[in-house]
Amino acid sequence: MTRNSPTTRPRLTVIGTGYLGATHAVCMAELGFEVMAVDVDTTKIERLARGETPFYEPGLDELLRRNLAAGRLRFTTSFAEVADFGEVHFLCVGTPQRPDGRGADLRYLHSAVSSLAPHLRRRCLVVGKSTVPVGTAADLAARLAAEAPAGASAEVAWNPEFLREGFAVEDTLRPDRLVIGVASPAAEAKLRAVYEPITGQHGTPLIVTDFATAELVKVAANAFLATKISYINAMSEVCEAVDADVTTLAQALSLDARIGGKFLRPGVGFGGGCLPKDIRAFQARAEELGVGASLGFLRQVDEINLRRRQRVVTLARKAVGGSLAGRRVAVLGAAFKPNSDDVRDSPALAVAELIAAEGADVVVYDPMAMENAARVRPELGYAPSAAEAITGAEVTVLLTEWAEFTELDPAAIAERAATSTVIDARHALDRDRWQRAGWTYLAPGRPVPDLARLPRPRSERLAMATARGVS
Ligand code: UDX
């Protein structure tokens, strides 16, 4: 038999077709596996089966269609069907923050296991990929042994996923590392076979460990990334106190190879469906385990992150002379980061909301996330382009660093703004270019020009000129 011959390959199933599950299903089919994915959301399954991804992820649509056409990828809403089809079942359901606290809400995970377990009649491996509180894999192993007709032959493994939105395909097909938590040599051998197309081709390191370590790797990685961002944002706060420049500070730090420049971009802080809820769930779990003090710093990481949103609002307030009530504010960006239409815990939308709460007339534009933004924040105004959002604005706030915004012609759009003042909350714009085009440029963590001398709105300037002309 040749290496990777289809006959040696287990048939795979994927439970849950959100960002993680849909990407995993498509990419495993791309690697040559036969894959069946299941979700309780009928609409999502119908769309996927038609070749439409229910969210924006570069490159995924094409791979989805290709693998549907090749007959390697199927979608269903039946757990009986997936149990019958597959030998390795990947659990990819969401584990959001609990509505009543900081811990992870495991209801979707438990419900998926309740739906699957009664159909597991032969030897199989159930592999958790969802981000979970440490200890969950052991709980699920006990549940499966008790609830599956196959008993202990329905084994559990844990295989955290590190994909970034916007790079999900790349991160799945060519990950930095693979981590598998297993309880038996058979489970290890099975997962090594599943990932052989990746490890064999790219030499990807594969770390084999126990359940708890595998679960912890994921939350520890995200906690580290969040801490790095909040570290540089804390430096921003110190810079603001002494009129220093955090962008230069970050650049100088990044040249120390021990520190490095990744995840050291200051600005409005982190958001999205992972980092914020993961650091909260990690703390909550540590407290349950009696080691809350060890992760006490994550509370500050969270607080620093949220304070950055408030700082942008303060700059906006200052820019318009003290009160945002009745002022027109253009917000560029709604997604939590560029190349995504995800608005979950988006700093951009949170800032837009805070500014609107002070009575401002907020007009938002985002290249990709308009629909999602309008669904969760219908009370905000929306414009069909950056230029239209900026038209008549007394201050323009850049909150997501889309290339479309960095490529704007500042001279052309200055004509449209009532006041050419921009707050570059992501340090994405070329400050000199914008200043040369007549804009007053403000950014968190950078020296703020004398606000008393900020330009007045065009309408006021015109009125003053007319008054001078008359007198
Ligand atoms: C993250 C992890 O990177 C990924 O490994 C994990 O699997 C899921 O969570 P993602 O949420 O897609 O991925 O986004 P990421 O690129 O990590 O960015 C998270 C947030 O941090 C964004 O809001 C981004 O704008 C912000 N960020 C990132 C900064 O503010 N500064 C930085 O230097 C880097």
C-alpha cells in the first residue's frame, strides 16, 4: 500500500460548522480524506452543501466547492449518519462566554456529545478541537464510556486548534505545530495517521501529551498573545502621561529578538471570538482549581484592553471640543480585525457604540462586516462607502486597519469632511501624509497636538469668514 493511500485513511466527521468546523472539514477533505460534517443549524448546512461558506474567510469558498465536486465532502443534520459514517469524529462546536459569568459555556459541547454518543456502536475516536476549560476532555471520556453503546471503545482525544480568522485555511493546512492529548497508544497512532499528510509534507512538529496539557496549550497560547497586546497598550497609557510615542517605543522593542514584533501592535486592543472570552474562561477555571492568584494578571490584561476603547472615545470628545452630543462622527471599521466579517467582541463596534451613547451621530462603514454589524448594532448609522461615512463628519475614527482605509487619498476625502480630524486608533495611517493633506492626526499613545488649536468645523469657519466679510 502506498503512503496516504485512501484505503489506509480513516473516514472523518466534523461536528459543528462554524469558523473552526467548516474550515477543518474543508481542509481535511482537501488533504484527501472523506469527510462528513454535521450541524444543528439547517440553514448553515444547506448553504455549505450548496458551496457557500456562511462567513467570510479568504480561500475557503473555492476549497469548499472543489471538495464538494470531488465527492469527498458531505453535510448533514443527522448525528446517526455521521456516527455511521466516520471513525474519527472532530468536535468543533463553539464554547462562548457564559451569559452569567466569565467561565466558558459548554452547553453546545455537551449537547453535541449527547446527540452523538447513543449512535456510537463501534470503535471510534472522538477528538475535541473546541477551546475548553482544562478537565473537560476527562469528563467527556467518562460520559462517552457511559453513554455510547461502544462503551470504552469510543475513545476521546484532545487536539486544540490555533487557527486565526483571515488565515484559517493556511493555518489548518500548514500549522506551526500540532498538539494531541491522548490516553492510549491506539489514539495516538490514529491521530498521527490523520495528520500524516501535514507532518509528512511540512515536517510540522507534533506534540503528544495528556488531555490536560493539550487543553491548557490552547488557553495558555491565547492568554500569552492577549498579554503581549495589553503590555504594549499599557505602555501606551504611560506614553500618554509623558507625551512619548508608543509606536516608536514598540518599534524599538520589536528589534530585540527576545521580544519580537508580533502581537506588539498598540491601538484599540484585542477583540474577536477567542482572545477576550478565552482569558476570562481561563481565569474562571483557575479560580475553580484554587490557583486563581496565578492568573490574577489576566484580569488586568482584560482591563487594560477595555480601557483602550475608552481612550479613543476621550480623544474623539476632545477632538470635537468637549462634547460629542449632536456631533457627526465617521467610524471606519466594524470587524474585530481586517479581512474578517466577524464583529464578535469587536473593539471597533464597541467604540462606535460608546460614542453614540454620548449623543453623537455615528456613521459606520466596513468593507465586509456591514451586515453583521447592522444586525447586532441596528441603532448606529451606516454608509455604503468610506467617503460617504466621512462626508460631513466632524471627526473620523479609524478602528479596523483594512487596506482600503490605509489606501484612502487623504487630500480627496478632506474635502468631504466637515472637519479634517482623524483618530487613527490602529496606528495604520501614514501620519505625515495625512498631516500634509491638512488633517489633524490623533492616535492613542502618541503625543496629542494642542487641542485648543484644533481646526474648527468647516461650517463654523465659513460662518466666521462671512461674519468678518460683513463687518
Ligand atoms: C486568535 C489567535 O491568534 C488564534 O491562534 C486562536 O486560534 C484564535 O484566536 P483571531 O481571533 O483570529 O485568532 O485573531 P488575532 O489575529 O489573534 O487577533 C486578535 C485581536 O488582537 C484582533 O482584534 C487584533 O486586532 C488584535 N491585535 C492583534 C492587536 O491589537 N495587536 C496585535 O499586535 C495583534
